[in-house]
Amino acid sequence: MVVIIILGILAMWVAPKIMDRPGEARQMKVRLDIQNLETALKLYKLDNGPYPSTEQGLQALVEMPETGTIPKKWKKGGYLEKGRVPKDPWGNDFIYLSPGLQGDFDIISYGADGVPGGEDENKDINNWEIE
């Protein structure tokens, strides 16, 4: 009986710690995806001058833009390895602004709930706060 009580107490203590891991993994993936998008945007800029506009969006990294400033040296095959713009781990599109409110461009994931603000897994993750 004592063993069952001890196992119950351990389960109550360990279970929440294990359950938090998927959320942490998704947040780490968002940070890595944002860093990869930043790298692709910098390569785009090196080839073409300006960053893609907000209107052109991140899609300009996989398809040559047909609106706004048309890039003259757009890289055949695009700037992302898989030939598609990733979604965040919750299946939402990244928000892209250029010029950004925090720098040359802003990349934002609104977290699990897909709306601005929030805490824990709903917390916004953006490129200007990633180290």
C-alpha cells in the first residue's frame, strides 16, 4: 500500500514535467524555422537588393514575385531547401512584415492559439527576440 502511495506521489510530480516537453519542442522548432527564414531572406537580399515586401511575403523565397519590385537575380529553385514556406508547428502561417516594426523585417508566430499575445504555448515568438 505504501508503495502505491509513493508511486502516486511520484506520478503527480513527474507527469507535468513530461507533459511540458511537446510544448518546449514546438517552441524550439519555431525558433529554428524563424532562423532559417532569416537566413533565406538575407540570401534573397544579397541577390536582389531589397527584402521581399509584405505583399510579396515569404512566398517570394520559393516563387519569383510577380508584383511589387520584381527581383532581377532571383535564384532558380528559390531560397528554401524544400521548395515551400514552412508553417509553424501548430499549422499556422508565419506573419511577415517588411519593412518591419522592429527591424528590416519581422517574422512572427502567434503560438498554439494563433492570436497575438498569450503565455506558455500560446506565447508569441518572433525574430527580434531570438538570440
